[in-house]
Amino acid sequence: MLLELSAPEARDLKQALEAALRQLLDEIAHADQRAYRDMLKERYDRLEQLNRRLDIPVESDSVYA
């Protein structure tokens, strides 16, 4: 699935993802159950990958994520 975002929307999404990633790191650090911690790490990895994709500079006014 591709989602077309304007440059301001991409910036907003990137900021929201960065906040979610920080929260996930904190939750991972405090997770007691291994299965839950592993699930959080997998989610963190997926969101981090998406966040990196938003770093790719584009020359148009739209970003596809």
C-alpha cells in the first residue's frame, strides 16, 4: 500500500513516529515479560524502518510511504 503525503504531512508523521519510538524504547526498557518485550522490539523495528523511509529526500511536493 502506498500513501501519498504532502511535505508538511510527512514532517508531521515523522515527528509522531519519533515520539512513538521514544515511548516504545521506554516501554521496552521496563517490560518484564520476554514475549511482550520481543513484540515491542518487533514493532519498534517496523516503525523505525518507516521512519527511515521518511528521511529519503524527494524533489517533489509529495512523499509516498
